[in-house]
Amino acid sequence: VTKGEMPIDPLRTVAKEMKFLTGNIRKLLGSGHPSLDRAAKYYTQAEGKHMRPLIVLLMSRATTLCPKETRRTSSSVSDLPSGGIDTALSPLNILADVNPSSSPSPLTEAAPTTPADADAQILPSQRRLAEITELIHTASLLHDDVIDHSVSRRGSPSANLEFGNKMAVLAGDFLLGRASVALARLRNAEVIELLATVIANLVEGEFMQLKNTAQDERRPKWSEETMTYYLQKTYLKTASLISKSCRAAAILGGADAASVDAAYLYGKNLGLAFQLVDDLLDYTRSEAELGKPAGADLELGLATAPLLFAWETMPELGALVGRKFEREGDVARARELVLQSDGIEQTRALAKEYSDKAIDAISGFPESEAKDGLVEMAIKALQRQK
Ligand code: FPP
Ligand code: MG
Ligand code: MG
């Protein structure tokens, strides 16, 4: 994806907005209590990748050029399109029906498309959304590191190690509180509902990961359902935040229903690709390369995509999965089998499929630098090494 001979730098299009991101987030996190202030801001010190806000900002800019929704944005819950959020959440339907594209067909006569414009404005509300998205993500990392007994994050000691579990959990709660305040101030009920659903989804994903109800825990057998369960968990744990934030960005910009759905689909597929790559890097990279412990998933008893693909042809893995790699030598054996199998390649291929779908989803967007940036992000998700 090149313009002339120059490779697209997705960051360039939104560099100005990204420069203020961390400062603004730190302002949202100020507390009169010095140790809470310190714990809450801790993960904003290390240079994170800021992948989510970057995508939200690119999506904001890219959808500015899309046709506008002519209907006034609903501001009361009863006006919400019924498909706009995951209500009656049945995990097993998540991948099938979570795409809120079932929302009523747009009542629009398509408004005239604005010509591609590099200066297309990002609204203050969209900038705030990018910050809220990063806050929710960071809150989930604070909690995740407690749950995973993690000792490092972004190349430094993790917050739970630095401050202890209690303070790390409370700091995460504080981030969610401040994110909620900022969200409420956007005064858009549909966007509030989307992001509140994300918070619930994160917990649901984490629960699915803790409790593999798709398995007979004593004698698990590989089945098609194994993979479906994993992908549903992955949607909730990772893709929900990106997809619903993309959707919210398009809504805040007043984009029409088709563009809002396209934004959502882009985020969903990118999120799935992103987590698949995360799960394979856990097998292929070192702690020094990742800035967090490598090989952590097996140590935590987790069977992710590379192992699930390996398991299909190596039934021996079933017993190890069943006891969560707890016995002496289990982790090493599982690792060895996965590396002998084509699990890593299959995971990479599946990630590529999702990345392609993400690119496909926004193919109808008017040409712009921001759109190129989104395409580049989907390609980069596959190439990243950490
Ligand atoms: C990182 O996964 C963790 C997540 C993507 C989400 C974790 C969600 C919770 C702990 C639920 C409750 C939290 C909130 C704030 C609602 P990972 O452990 O696979 O990745 P890592 O290697 O970066 O630790
Ligand atoms: Mg973790
Ligand atoms: Mg985790």
C-alpha cells in the first residue's frame, strides 16, 4: 500500500492528536491521593504502542469523508437500534450475531460525499473517545497482570509488583471510573452503551478463558467447537474494545449506518488478527523482545490458537490441556509439540484471513490518507514482533 513510492506511515495522519494523548490521559487520571495518583498513572509512563487510540483516530478521520447519517443521532436509550449493542449476550452467538449490522436500514438518501480532504477534522469528542479507549485497555491490563501474576509490562516491573495486588486492582477500578465520567460527558447514549458493553465483554472474555466450559475438563477432545470457543473468547477479550470503539468513532462523526457497520467490522477483524498474532508471539519471541514474559500462556494453563491447531493432529495434547499443563514437564512437552506442528503457521494464516477481512470491510470508504493508514495498520498487525 503505497502512495507513489512512499510507504504509508499510519501515524503521520494523526500525529498531532497522538502527541497529546498521554498528557490528556494523565490529566483524566489525576487524584488528590498521591499513591493512587502514582499507581493510576503508572502504565502511562512507559511507551505503550497506543494501537487502539491510533486506530480510533484514523477511523474518525476516515469516516469523516463517508456519507452522513441524515436521521438525528438518537440520544435516548429507547431510540437505540436494537442491533446496535450486544444485548441478551449469549457467548455462543457472539461471532455470528455480534455484528450490529442488523440495525435498521439507513433511512438516508445518501448525503453528498465530501471530497477527500487531508484536513478532515477530528472532533474533540472523537479525540476523547480515543483516550477513553486507551483508559479501558490500560485498566484491563492492570487487572490482567494481577490475574496472570505477571511481573513485567512494557519493559518495566508490572503494577502489581510495584504497588501490590490491592493497589493495582483499585488503580484499574479508578481508571474505569474516570473513563466512565469522560464517556458520560460525551452525552451520546449510544456511544456510552457501546463502551459500557465493552467493559462487560472484557470480563466475559476473561471468564471464558478461566473456565473452559466448552471442554470436558477431565478428558477434553479436540472438536470444531474448541476453535469456536477460542474465537468467541478472543472477540470478547480483545476485539470487542477495538470494534466497538471504531463503531463509536463513526457514530460520533455522524457517519451513515453502512459506514458505522463497516467501521465495526474493520475493528472486529483487526482485533481478532491482533490477538492471534499475540498468541503466536507468545511461542516465538523472548521476554526481552516482548517486554513481558514469553511462554506465559502455557504457564498460565492457557491453550491458545497455536496449541489448538496442533492438538487437532496431536491427540496427545488433550491430556495436557485437561490438566492445564500442571504436571512437571507438561509445559515443555506442549511447547515442543506445538513447535513440531504447523500450529504457528496455521495461526498466522488465520490472522492473515482476519486482516484481509478488516481491509475488505473498509474498501468502500472514500480514498484518503486515513483509510490508507487503517489498511497499513491491518498489515502491520501481522508483521509486528512485539
Ligand atoms: C491481556 O491479555 C488482557 C486483556 C486483553 C483483557 C483482560 C480483562 C480482564 C482482566 C477483565 C477485567 C478488567 C476490566 C478493566 C474490565 P493477556 O493476558 O493475554 O495479554 P498479556 O500477555 O499482555 O498479559
Ligand atoms: Mg496477561
Ligand atoms: Mg491474561
